[in-house]
Amino acid sequence: DDIYVLTTLDQDIQYAAEEILTNAINKNKETRNVTQGAVVVLDYFGGIKAMVGGVDYNKSQFNRAAQALRQPGSSFKPFVYLAAFEQGWKVMDKVDDYPIEIGKWKPENYDKKHYGEVTLMMALTKSLNLATINLTETIGRDRVIRLAKKMGIRSKINNSPSLALGSFEVTMLDMVSAYATMAHRGYEVRPYSIHEIYTKDGYQLYMKDSFNKHRIVDKEATRKLTEIMENVIKNGTGKRANSPKLKYKAGKTGTSQDYRDAWFIGWTDKYICAVWVGNDDNSPTKGVGGGGLPAEIWRDIMVKAQERK
């Protein structure tokens, strides 16, 4: 028998995401050596409003939004700060941003500078590597890993000093789900795409379960994190995601080693969106970081999404 499937997808947001991503990649393909990208847009209940798994479905049916494993880079840092806030740290508490050496590993900040004693607000706003690593070592890597797992990161997270810099691999769907929990003040958000399935005669075969609010992260901790994530767009690495058409926005950039992966993940009062760009063969792009092309793509998609009634 014929059946009808009612999905969560919003055609207008889907088409806008496809067009904006494809145009941005095509425009920068030759000059920046970036050939692929992916987008996921969720609502606050976890409904998938748009999912773009690549720039050309006819050439590749591989879904980079749900299947690809890529390094999140600095887009993982919010988990560190959220874990600290759950332990009672405050936004203006200070952490050391000095050169450190762990074994043979000598990490550096993006600009090769160090800033001494900095507030958590400054450390995450400027995406400082040294401060974030020091914070992770202070509160404990195990604590950060447990929190990330609880929030929906299903892939293996290596308990290594580079954990804070997102040196492991994740799916975009897991990352946007975890960010949705941050946006939703600590309530669990799990992505779904089907509301209802019924026969042509109206017999219901499936209905999405009711939304039981289940808090998995402390509300005050998410409030503190959101305060900083708003500042990331206003004054930090995510400035290119800013737009006067978006009254409320918060997010974080992410760039993996050698510019192989570039992310921007964030939220408005209506939607949570993740954008990734890079190359399928894991080759480096030419300086494409999360605060550049992905932030601009995110901004343009979210502006279009916000226009939906």
C-alpha cells in the first residue's frame, strides 16, 4: 500500500542551504583549494530542517553531514569550558596562557603569541589553545570526555593532551546535536527527521514520541557558555558570522591542523546550524579557517532561515 511520510525538512531552508554552500565552494574552489562542504540545520526540538551532504549529489551520494568523520578542531573547545562551568568556574575566572610542554608536544596559539593570565571569556572568545589546554589539564580530561559523550558525541575520543584542540574525529550530526543541547540550556536534543507515517486511508503507522525535556547539562553552566559564545561572534574569531539581520546569535569556529577542516557551529533563537568545508581526500585547503568561509556560509543560511515564519 501507498504510505505518506511527514518529515521535518523545510524546503525553503533546504534549498537555501544547498545554494549558499554550493556557490561558496564553487567560488573558492580554485583559489582556496576547497572542494566539499556539508550543512545541518536543526530546530530546538532536534527536527532536521535542512541537511546538505555535499556540493553535488549527482557526482557523489556520500553524506558528509551524517557519515563523514572529520576533526572538529577548536569547535570542540566549548565542551572544555562547559565542563569547567559545571565545576563552578566563572566567566571572568582566570587561566594561564603561557607556553607549555607535555612530553615532546609543544602546542602554540594560532598567532604564535601567548597572553599570560587571561579570563575564560577572553580565552574562548579568542580561541586560545594554550589557555584551553591548561584548563583541560586542570579540570581533567576524563571529565571533558564524559560530558561530550553525554551530550551525544558517539565516536571515540582519545584521552590525549591534544583533546582540547579537537584532534579526534566526529560526525557533523553529533556535533550539531551537542551544540543544540548547549543552545537549549542543557536539555537533551537528539536529531530526527520523521514526524509521522500513515497509510493513504489515514491509518497511523508511526508517530514521533512526545518531547520529554531531559536535562543533561547544568542550566547555569550553559548560560555562562552562551555568554561567551555570543561574544565569539560579536568580538572574537566568529565576527564574519555576524549580521544585523540576526538579533540573537552565538557560535564557535573550528579549524583542524593544516587547514584540513574548517567549521562554524552556532545558534539563533530559532535554529542550530553546523557548517563544514574541506576536501574528501583530507588534503589541506589554502588557509580556509572556521572564522572565514564557514562563518560566512553559516551567516547567510541563518539569515534565510530566520525569514521563515
